[in-house]
Amino acid sequence: MRWQVQEAKQKFSEVLRLAESEGPQVVTRHGDEVAVVIDIREYRRLRGQEVSFEDFLLRREEPYFDDELAAELDAIADRRGMPRPVPFGEDD
């Protein structure tokens, strides 16, 4: 979204919330782009700084764990002879 400087000042909390939930927020002065407000995780990614594993998994840009990845991980576990769950209960 684009914000004029005055509006961005008045609604700074909203600008921050939208930067986190929807992506970069562009700030303009007299119609010219002068700044961009971005989420801290995106800033750190762009700077090449370390990202925690949790943040890596929680990034909003794209899903990192989908059905295709789950199937691939299952196949790897099967090839390596990883232990399988042991059922517990009366019906076993």
C-alpha cells in the first residue's frame, strides 16, 4: 500500500501492522516514493542476517511445509529405516 507522509505519521501503528501482515508499505512525499516500511524478518533476510528456525518456518511469503514436502520427508525416513510409531492400546 502507498501512504503519504502525513497519513503514515497519523496511522503509524496501522502502517506497522500492515507491513507485518501484508508486506512492504511505501511512503510518499509530494507523489515521490521516499521510504518503505517492511517487517523486521524481511529486513533481516535482505541483510543476510541469521533467521531463527521458527521464523524460517513461519514466513508468510510461501508455505514451507506442504503435502508434497511431507511425502518426501516420509520417503526419506522410510529409506533410512527410521523408527515407526508403535501403537498402544487394547486393540493392538
